Amino acid sequence: MLAANKIDFQNIAIETPEALATLRATGKLPFDQMPLLELDAQNLSQSSAMIRYLARRGDLYGDNDTDALWCDMIAGAVADFAETAIQAAFQPKPEVAIASQQARFAKFGPRFEARLSSNRGAFCVGNRLSFADVVLAEALSSYLEWLPGLLSDTPHLNDLYNRVIEHDGIASYLRSEQRYPKAGDDYVIDAARVLERALPSHFPDADRFVAQT
């Protein structure tokens, strides 16, 4: 969404428990949770709120209340859809991650395709780019990392995905180092280490980062 707004930004990863504690001590996290977006002299929390703030800021919320309603409904469905891809790296085997994503896409993919078809195929809402298109394309990008041929039977979704990633700001972001690579074991381990949580049970010594009492 920052890229869609053509806002220059720096993506800063939290790499140690100490760095997270230091950030929390600043008081910048309104609910003591990541992520944090520092923008317009504000400390923004909660991903869905950030997305909608940027949508309003960049005129990406449709042209009327009905468009805005559809943007919100689609974004809500996308959040449910995206969860399976987000959890893929935490699965015990690639085959399990792929199967769960295939099942999830089988549920949601036809619904997204039907919405695009009913809206003449080009965009999710109205006749121009909205944040619904951006978040849907972002979720699809995570699926496509695991299932490159996923969109072969959903031409409207395929066209939308390509249209979004060819947007000037988004294309530039996707080519940059700001875009994180596909999550794998290193990501899972880093997350557990920073948050001092247990690893998934299929990892050896799954409690290695849990604080001892």
C-alpha cells in the first residue's frame, strides 16, 4: 500500500529480543504489538487500519459508499484467504503447506473470480484501482510463491494480479530489497527467537528460545 501510494519508505526488521524490548520502551506501539508504521508524524498500529489509512490517503477507497463497502468486504475475505499462505512456512512439510493452500484457494478463488467477472473483470471495485485490488494481489503473490501455476484457471484473477504488479510504484517495490523473500525456516526461527516463543513442534529443540523460569 505504501508502494501503491508511491511513498518512499524504509522496511526495518526487528532482529533480536533486545531490539523489540527497546522499541516497546519507546511507547511507539499503541497496543504493544508489531507492526509499526511511522508516517505523517503518527505511530500507526494494526495492519488493517494502516491499509485503510493509506487507502484514504491515496484515494484508493472507491468513488462512493457502495464502493467503500465492497472494498471492506473484499479486504475482509482476503484477510481470511491470506492466512493460509502466511502460515505456510510454519507447516511441517512443503506438501502440507501446498495442500492447505490449494484447498483454501479452491474455496476463495472462484469467489474472487466471480466478483471480478460481475465487475467487468478489470478491478474488484468500480473502474479503477482500489486497495481491494492491492491486498488481493499481495495475497495472491504469497500463494504464487508456492504454486506458480495457481491462476491458470482464473483468467480475471490472473489479469488483475498482473495489472497490480505492473503499477509503477508496486513494480519498483517488488524489484527492490524492501520486498522480503519467500518465508522459510529461517523466518520461522527468527520470529520465534525475537518473540521468545516456541518453534513449531516439528523443529528440533522447539523450546530453545522460550525464556527459562
